[in-house]
Amino acid sequence: MAVRAVASGRPGVRALRVLVSGGAGFIGLKLVERLLSARHSVSVLDNLHHQVHGEQPVADLIQRQTTFLRGDVRDASAWRALFPVDVIVHLAAETGTGQSLDEIERYVSTNVGGTAVLLDALKESGVQRVVVASSRAIYGEGLHRCAEHGLVSPQPRSVAALQVGDFEAKCPQCGLATAPVATHEDAPPRPASVYGTTKLAQELLVRQACEAAGVQSAVLRFQNVYGPGQSLKNPYTGILSIWASQIERGSTLDVYEDGRIVRDFVYVDDVVRALLDAVRRPDVAGETLNIGTGRATTLLDIISAFSQVLEREVPFEITGHFRPGDIRYAFADTTRSQRVLGYACQTPLEDGLRAFVTWARERLIRGHV
Ligand SMILES: NC(=O)c1ccc[n+]([C@@H]2O[C@H](COP(=O)([O-])OP(=O)(O)OC[C@H]3O[C@@H](n4cnc5c(N)ncnc54)[C@H](O)[C@@H]3O)[C@@H](O)[C@H]2O)c1
């Protein structure tokens, strides 16, 4: 079943009514821009969370060109006020991995409770498809290869091991160190943080409730998203944004563990392209897809890339600090998203970092964080 489109008022253009929760956030705002340029009709539900937005007003674009409701995803009346719609893209969430272990009720309440409230209201929404943003955090350490036991899925690392500088993930069968491999969508979920657990719960809830209601659903599991528009204020946000701010302030970067933590950094425009496909394309219904570059990048690689982009050495110190709940290795196997979406990351890390650093510098100079 394809998502039904309605005439937009412009000859030859078909439009959808798309409700974006968290549409004022980093990924949401970029998605809203793209949906509006494609002449879809957009509504946004966002509580302008202080940790993300500070005192910044909502973007002009949202104020002027969408139906914007400042409200909480845990409030059923806020969702209902924006119905009927054709597609819901559910992005609103508490997003800090480390913070989630200290504020469990808050994370569960917004991410799981807010999704439950949406799903309870589904039958009144007229919606034909729900797209939910999930995360690489659901995999925990993801897939690894053990020299003895082949492909394995390590347990989260213990705080006791991290405290003595034992950072490597271990084979669950023999306890020896393993080598990471790109993680595909069928890898067993083993979240290492409350955040990861809530994202997994969101996925399952969306699948079950949509199936029961006869509504299509799609799950996109993002790797580490970065780019202009990312909150420079939120201390719990991605490492690139924290480091970009610290570099501009002349601080020495605190490099956790031994600097060899691996992530898959994907530029926001590449993620938004995948979201647009998930909104529009019939063949994405029912899919769970990794959205990343497939490239394994260490923290030390990132520092070299920053140095290259800025054309100067970036001061850093490898401190051995760690965060409980952090995973050692995460990078995506993107074979399925390539097959289903024809998805391929288009933005090389250096180009994305250059755009990000330029934007961050301008914001910081103007005091707009
Ligand atoms: N950025 C990443 O690297 C990344 C990686 C994996 C998954 N994701 C997922 O993508 C989605 C969007 O992330 P983002 O990076 O744009 O985050 P963001 O913090 O920039 O945006 C989230 C938005 O949700 C809003 N929000 C938070 N709690 C709310 C509530 N209770 N009610 C209404 N609105 C609320 C915030 O005000 C914010 O505008 C999230 O679901 C996140 O878990 C992001």
C-alpha cells in the first residue's frame, strides 16, 4: 500500500500532510525544510526542550510555514490538535546516552511514554505511515569477530573493567578481545544504556501498534549524526558538537579511553534524504534500516580531520576518562539501506566537518549557542 497523496494546489505536485515530532530539533528542522521545499504540508510538535534550545526562539521557518504546536509528546491532546495527517515522523526524544543512566524516569517517560501516547491516539489520526528515528545505541557493542568463535555479540563492558583501563569488548564465550565488524540490522539488540533501551522499546511499540492498527511503519536506525544545526549548547549531545565548541574556545580536547573508540559519523543531509524516502516511498514500509556511512572512524581520526580542516594542530589529551553506558565500537553495515533505498552516504567526513566547523564558528562568535 503506497501512502496516499493529495493535491498540493500546484499543478502536477502531490503533497502529503506530514507531522514531525521534534521538528524544531537538529535533524527535525532540516527535514522540515526539505518537506516544505517539496511542497508537503507540515505540522510540528516540539516542546523546545531547554537543554537543546536554551532561550533560542523557534526557527522562523517553523513559525511561518508550518502548523507549530509547542507541546509535549506525553500530552495526547497535543497530538490530537495536529490530526488528521498522512505521515508521522517521530523524532522527539531525550537523546543523551550518558545522561540517560542518571535520569531514567525522564528518558523512559519521554521516549517510551511519549511514543505510547502517540500510538494510543493513532486510530484518530488518519495516519497511513509512522516513521520512527531509532539509534545505533540499540545494538550496544554490535557484531564482533572472535578468532576462536567467529561472529559474536559482546555484552556491554563493565564499569570495573573500564576503571582499570580495560576498554576492549570481549567474546561472550571465551572472554578474549574481539575485533569489531560492521553491524547489520539482524544483529541481536543489546543496548548498553537506558537511552538505547528506550529506542529499542520505541521500535517495538511502533511496530506492534501500527501492525494492529493497519498502519505502515518504518524504523531508521541512525549512527552518529552531525552537521550544521546541531545543538552547541547541549552538553549531552554528540562529540563533534562538543569538540567544535571546545576548539573554538581554545580548550584542550579531553579524549576518552585511549582515543580508539569507533563511531560512524553521518552528515545530517544524508540522514534527511533517508527520512524523506521513508516518508514517501512505498517500498520502505515495514523496513528497519541502518543509516550511516559504513565507515569506522576513531576519535583520533576525528582530531586529525579537525586539524586538516582548520589547518592547524588541535590540542588534545588522552585521559582514559570513560562514560558508563558508552560503547566501544559502532559502525553500520549499510547493505540493506543501499538495497532498499539505493542509499549511499554522499558527504565525505572532511567536507561535512568543514561545513559544520564553519557554521559552529559563526554561531559561537555571535554568541548564538
Ligand atoms: N543526532 C544523532 O546523532 C542521533 C543518532 C541516533 C538517533 N537519533 C534520534 O534522532 C531523533 C532526533 O535527534 P536530534 O539529534 O535531532 O535531537 P534534538 O535534541 O536536536 O531534537 C529533538 C527535539 O525533540 C524535542 N523534544 C524533546 N523532548 C520532547 C518532548 N517531551 N515533547 C516534545 N518535544 C520534545 C526537542 O525540543 C528537540 O527539538 C531522536 O529521536 C534521536 O534519538 C539521533
